[in-house]
Amino acid sequence: MTQIIKRRGHKQKFDERKLYASIYAGCLSANIEKEEAAATSNLVVRELNRWLDEKKEITSNQIFSKVGLLLKAKYALRLNTPTGWRISN
């Protein structure tokens, strides 16, 4: 199991339920439908677990960055529409 090095230096076991809940809440606050929020959360958690598979320790900032990239990739088309919002590189 991967250990997360938190911002203040303490370590914690990676808990995919916390990640799922965070992504799901973020999707809902971005006005994404519940079904899509659940699907997005599952996809990101699954991809992050693959990425973490061989890592013993990782920082919470690295997880934050990876999740951001995964979400950006999933919503790239939507983010670049005239009615959507845009994330700069």
C-alpha cells in the first residue's frame, strides 16, 4: 500500500475513498451531473491506482498534480468550448 506524505510531513495510507469523495464533490460544485460525477470519480481513482501501483511513497502534491492532469484530459474538449471555462497550462 502506498504511503502519502502529507504537506506537514506526516505519512498516511492512501485512501481511495477520500480521493473519490473529493473528486465527486468537486464535480458537483462544477455543475456536473451526479452520474457523470460518479463516472469521472471512478475513472480518476482507477487511473491513479494504476499510477500508484509500484510507488511506496508519494507526496500529496504529486497526487494533486496527477489528478489535475487526469481531469484536464477528461474534460479538455469541454474546457475549450466558448461556453466552458479554460485551464491554462
